[in-house]
Amino acid sequence: MPSVFLKDRSLLSVGGADAQSFLQNLITTDITSLASDEARPGALLTPQGKILFDFMIWQDGDGYVIETDAGQRDGLMKRLTIYKLRAAVTLAPVAEEGISVCWGEDADGIRDVEGGRDSQGVRDSRFAKAGITLTRRPGRHGDGAEALYDALRIAHGIAISGSDFALQDAFPHDVLMDLNGGLSFKKGCYVGQEVVSRMQHRGTARRRVVTVSAAAALPATGTAITAAGKPVGTLGSVEGGSGLAIVRIDRAGAAMAEGTPLLADRTPVSLALPPWSGLVFPTSADEASA
């Protein structure tokens, strides 16, 4: 049962009588349907519909905990404070730094390395979509190498900002938030909602996360993936011969249908859409616009 401590994650507490309505009207996640033991992905978008901050969110008593990259927390807190106005909402950083993740057999309990006790974490809905039970819990309760967690993410097509996409450069659809529980189309308006709803209803999402595999070690994050010398996407997280990328699936699908090699720098690569996503590569211009 691997358990890994992710030191570069930080927490933000959101409480108060208006906490639920405040967040529900701002972020992409439908938190009214959030189970008490569930962590869902989410984002605060720009008015143009791109991801300004990405995070995980779960219930904490009558309030919520937002887990985000340590470099994002202060900026996210400042942005939420701007939106707070007179709402009965409290925003505060959580002193405990880092998150432990645990998966595999008996993953519902995370062993406290220091205290030798077991305790419950919250289930990550992104991994649940892929059939993996993975729990998240604040603090150091695991001692495995972070590369183990990155390899699991890569294998199942789970992207994170910084490694796989730049903030303010990706739409939620690009990173599969429309499919992993992080993007609601049923709740009311939130920042950027009009743009992402239009993408959904018109079927115009073309950039998607794919898994990348190669017989040799992949080149560095940020390397372009090309077909016949033309870019189709960009390499993100890399672990040896496996990685993630965000690609134009219409262009990649057409290249694969024609037998055109796909290259990351000079390294031949194969691309696959995560099976849990239910997506397929379009193989023609007509299919891509369907």
C-alpha cells in the first residue's frame, strides 16, 4: 500500500454561514453534491474561462478545505477575499503543510508515520473515475517517493498545473475537468461559466490530456509533440518513457489514421486517451466537427 507525502501542497480553510453559497457561485465544482468523504477537483476561472487556480476541495465540518499548490495558496486567498465582500465567510491558511496520499489495498486508512495510528482520508474523485481508491490527508503520514505518485497520475491521465499546463493558459476541458467531477454544467453561474458551457454544448473542445509512451526516455517537459513537422501538442509530466501531454486530438487522430509518426523532439511516441474518459481520437475533419 504506497503512501507518499507531497510537500509542495498547502491548505486553505473556508468557513462561515455563507461558505457554501460563496464557493458555489465562484468555482467550477458543484459542492452541494459533495460527499462527506470525497475530495473533488476544481478551479477558479478567469472571465474568459481559463484556469486561474486549480485545486482539490472537500468538506470540513460546516466548512471546506481547499488543497492547492503551495505557490498558489496566497494568490488564491487574495482573489477569494476580493470576491467575499460582505458575505459571512472566513478565509484562513491552514498551518499544517503538505498532503499525504495513499492508494491500493486498505487505502481507506492512512497510517500516521509518527504516531503509528490509522485514520481516514478523503477519497480523490479523479482517481475513483479510473477505478483507483486513493485518499488524501493533510500532514506527513507517508514516506514513499513522490515519483510513485507521479507515475500513478501519469498512468491514469491526471494532470496538474505547473507540470502539465500553465495557469491562465488552459480551459477546464483541456485537462478533463468536464469528465472528472471538477466542472459542473447543472449549477448556476460562476466565473467563466458562460465560456465553458458554450464549449460543452457546441462540442468545440479539441485540446485534451493524453498519456504518452515511448521505447526510450522521453525528453523534457515543454517539448513539442509534432506530426510531419507540425505541432499537435506539448509534453507535460515525464517519468522515464511515460508522460502526459495536452494535444489537439483532431490533429493527432488524423496523423495516427494516416500512419504519420508522432515525435517528441526526435523520440517516436504513442498517444492514448485515458480509458476512463470515454474519449476517442477523431480520424477526420468531419468527425472532429461532429
